[in-house]
Amino acid sequence: MSDTSRRRLLAAFAATAAVPLTGPAATPARAVAAADVPAFPGPGGLSTARSWVTTEPLGAAHFAPVALTTPLTTTVLSGTPACTEVTSGGKRVALLTHGARTVVLPGPQRTFAENKRPFADDFMRTLPDPAPAEEDRVYWGTSPGGGKWVTSETFRTDYSVVPGTGIIDLTTAGSSRHASLRDDEITDVDVRCTARFDKVPTGQACSFALTFGYVGTQNHYRARLSFLTSGAVEMRLEKEVDNTVSSLAPAATAASGVPAGTDWTIRVRREGTRIQAKAWRSASAEPSPWAFDIRDSTPTLSKGRVGVRALANEGCTNLPVRLSVSRLEVDAANWAALPTVTHGDWVRLLPEPFDGTWTPALEQTIRGWSGSTVPDVLAYAAMFLGGAPAVTAGAGPAQGRQVLGEAGYGYLDAQGYRLEGADFHEYMKVGWTFPDGTYKGPSSKQVGNLDCSGYTRMVYGYHLGVPLAAGEDTSGTRIPRTSRHIADYAPGVVVDRATGNTPPAAALLQPGDLVLFNADSSDDEVSPTADHVGIYLGLDDGDKRRFLSSRKTVNGPTMSDLGGASLLDGSGTYAKTLHTVRRI
């Protein structure tokens, strides 16, 4: 996001949010003022925001008081849970749920979208050693935020990881070794890789390449460095289609007299049909010019993974030669098809659950909300997606602390997996005293992180004022700490629940509902329950029900399909394991 875009977004948000940016301000979301919702700018290339929210153009008439009939008409709708529809002139102006605080109102149409987050893999992990026959054996593990590494089954023993290095041992000549990240939808990308060989080859050359548009071992682009027996290094830009290799430009000499163990960095930037590539000794500054700047359009390679390829040419005589990869970094990338949700539903909360009684005070509340674009549940939820700017509180317990902005999931353990446990107050690095008097201190490791339930509690609890429990709480008045207990005891009503292993149809699902999953069935085979929670967003551009949740693979809140589709329809993990739908 550019500085100009950031300033525009922050200025808009400062005028609207209950949690101020800098200046005098306030405790979390209790009172709000009518103005436009913060909007992320849309895509415009590799340097733009990773996520965004846009509204349809609003004319001056939109901000005039909305003309509603007097009195409003209320109708109790059939179904469970019971809902009351509020209409004006035959048009719905609000939908209230009996026993819940949630109210859905029509408003300006918004589009929520998400693109791929930047990430870097420094291989700082020690992998477990599962049995060779195990189907899901991990050879390079899972990249932090980039997905799982996929390596060759044929040469499985040639791949390993020591903390700080992904290793490929070239034990036989003439056969490529590939390692790619399981994200097949990348189109434009700015990616770099740093690696070194432990030997100057003899007999014939060795090479390593940064691959992109990778569809398979015989279909991909690659920027390749050849390490010759003379100590020279040559760079090539190639594509391989159906096992046929084509040079996209003449080879270029990068250096001569290069000793073994010298780190080299390859960088590729692909945008549309334009491909730029360069390489340099990592100890030196990155050169300004690109070694290659060409255009190529190959439909079969229009999207694909990024990864690494290593090869010892036939005739290389000093095997094994070891390639040590110390870093793969994606600075920016675009997905071919962005997860996108567009609708005009705005989700707000009453101060108390609706008991089914329509009162003059309640009517005034609904009238006050009609036409308002003050940030709602979905706006706050989107403000933790990738690329969302940091926003700090001006007063209250979190004064001077970040309360909105891109969130991670958790810090890495020794094996490179994200640890859960990041609650809302740990994101802000503040201690918190809960209603029962329990005090939870800040965490230096979890600053900026939110696990799945921590994300839900941040949106509904900190920003929108629903009481929060320190841990398990069965009162039904506070949001418990874990998804397991949220499914059973969070304030509000159950909309639907699984029957045995059959996911609920959730026919009455509405934006803002909590969707809870039994995604790790091994945890509770006897009595299935929830172990993951998200916030339902709405129908995407494929008419599939899409939700937001904070996930390990993506490293934070997401509505994307990296590491599992964020959908309630189809045959994916979350569609098959939906357990409970609850309305706050």
C-alpha cells in the first residue's frame, strides 16, 4: 500500500472508528459517529494492498437522513432461531434475532477481497522424522505463510532441513530435484532465493534455479545459475513446456573465479507477460539493472507455484554436491482468482439481546443505524487481513498500542509450526483484567498475533463490546477463550449444529455469524466438538459461502484458500467439518 493510500485510509478511519487513531479518544467501540467506512484501495499491480474493502460510489444524498415510514412494521418470521423483520414501505430495514444482539441491515454495497501475503522462509526449523512409509512425510516442512513444501518422492533422501537451511544433496547426475510451495494460483510475483553449493563441480556443471509459473517438473519457468567447472557462473532464463526446454534470452556471464560456498541470490519479477530476472553474490548489494527483461506469454504457465530446482549435469564427477538454500522470499504476489465477496449487508450489535419485544427505544436505535456507514462487524474483521494498516488507540487500557492492522497467527515452534494461544490483549501487548477478576499479562512473543478464537474475541469483544471470559465460561454472557467453549457457551443463539458427522445445512446463516469447525477430528473421535472458529462473510463471486478466520498456514486472518478453502460449500476440509453456527 502506498503512503498516500495509507494516509487516505487512516484519515477516513479516524473520522469513523470508535477506536481512535491518535488523538483523544476512547475505549473500545461503545459509541460511534456516522461517516463512511474505511476502504482499502483495490489492486493495481504487485505493489498494492494485499487486501481491500471498497464501497460503491456514494453521492451526497446518501448522507442525508434516511426517510423511514412511521411507524415501522415488524413481522416475526418462521424458523429457528426466531427472527423479527423490520420493514419500511415494504422494504426490509433490519433483521433481528430473538435471543441475540446481532442485527443485519441493508446498506451500501461493499466488496471484500484478499490477495497473497508476502512471506519469507528462512528454514528455521527442525523437522520430525516420520517413518518412510508415512503418506504425509515432510521433507522441507511448511513455509511460514507460504504453504507446504512439495519435494520429489523419487529422491526423498536427498532433501533435508537443518535450522537455517533447506538442503538438496545431488547424489546422482542428470536428474532434476524440485521443491515447490503448494500454492498453484500465483500469477504475477516478485520472488528471490538465496543458496550456495559446497563444491565447485568437476567434469560437468551444477545449477540451481528459482522456478515460477511452476505447474510440474516438466512445465515451468526458471531463472537458472550454472556453476561451471572453471569457477565461472552463468545465468539463464528458460521455460520448460512438456519436457521441452527453450531459452528466453542468451545466457549471461554473472561472475568468474567463484569459490565453493559462495551465497548467490536470484530474483525474478513477473508482471503480466513481462519477466525480469537478475542474480548477484549475496554479500554484495543488489544490482539496479535487470540481467534479463523480456516478454513471454505461455498460457499453460500463466499461473503456478514458486520453488527451487537443482541439477548436476551428466558427467559431473565429484558427487555428492550439496545445495544449501538459506532463504526464499516472496515480496509480492497476485493470485489468479482473488477470493471476493460483494453484498450490502451491514452487521451491528444491540447493547442487550433482543427478547422479541419491539419498543420505541429499539425503533430509535434501528432508525439511527439506517443508512449508517460506521464500521460494523465485517469492517473490523477485515481490518486484520494482510496489508491492513496499523491503527493505535488514543486512550484506555491500550493507549498507544496497535488495536487494528495486519495480524499474524502466532510465533514458530522449533519444528516451524505456528503456535496457537495469541489472544486479543496479546496482539496489543497489554495486560487485561476480565470480569471475574482474572488478570492475564501481556506476551512479548505474541505481539501482533491472533489465533482463531483470539481474532473472534478481538472483533466481537474488544472492538464491539461483547463481554469476554478469561477462559472457560458457561454463563452464556461472555465469549469464552477457546472455540470448543465458544460453540457451546458464547452469548447468543445456536443457528444450526452438526448431526453426528453430517455438517449442518445452515440455511439461515447470515453475515457475522460465528462458524465453528471440527477440523482436527483426531482430537475428539468419541465426542466431536469444535476446534476452529471463524466469522461468516457472505457469498463470494462463485456463489459459495466464504468465511474469515485466523489460520496457521496463512499466518493470520484470511478469507483465502491457501492451505484449505475458506468455504462452507463443496468437499474441502471446512465444508466437511462445519460443526456449529452461532449468532452473537
